[in-house]
Amino acid sequence: MKTVYDFVTVISFACLVLTYFMFTEGGLKVLAHFMLPAAAFAIANQVGNVALQRGYLWLDALAVVLIVAGIGYTYIVVRH
């Protein structure tokens, strides 16, 4: 773990797993909803690392949007 995106996405994923176990009743249907933000965090990590290597500001923005969208979607799923 070398970049800020590595730390942020791994912490977000760990919080996602804890949220699944603490605030839901489990089940495959709920787990399927949690797979989307997990994929968003993985993609955001890769996009953010490429942005840092190549210096593309728009990729940084895309990575941040993916992280925020993953957190927001998790909040919506848990709230319902």
C-alpha cells in the first residue's frame, strides 16, 4: 500500500464488510447489493493509481467520484 488511494479504498472496503455484518440480516440478496460498491472501490483504486502515475487530473476526479458513489450506495442500501 503505497498511495492514498490504496489506503482509502481498503479502509472503505473494510467498513463495507463491517457494515454488512453489523447492520444487515445477511442473505444473498443483500450481499449482491454490496458487491457493486466493492467493485467501485477496486476500480477507483486502479484509476487513482494510474492518475498518480501519469498525472491526469480527470482520473483523480473519477476515482474520487467512484469512492463517494460507493459510500453513498452503501448508505442507501443499509438505510432501506
